[in-house]
Amino acid sequence: MKRVSKKTKFSPQEAEMHYQSSSKNYKVDSGESHFAYYRDKHPAYYKVLLENV
């Protein structure tokens, strides 16, 4: 996973909206979940979501 700086520029609401919109780019062909895909492709947003769950 990529390193993500401690300070993020996204609010939890922005991260949630980004997560929801990223599902358009996600293909269900693999066994990988959308959340795992999101973690790998968008680590900064993922970190915000993880910290605010």
C-alpha cells in the first residue's frame, strides 16, 4: 500500500462520496471486494474512511 501523509485534505463526507462514486470504475470480475480495490487505488480517501468508521 502507498504511504499516506498523516494530514488529509478530505472530510469524511467527501471520502464517502468519493467511495460511492468509485464503484462505477470497479469491475466485479475478480474476487476482490470494492473496499479492497478502494484501499489500493485511493489510499488517502481510504484512510479518512477508516479513521471515521
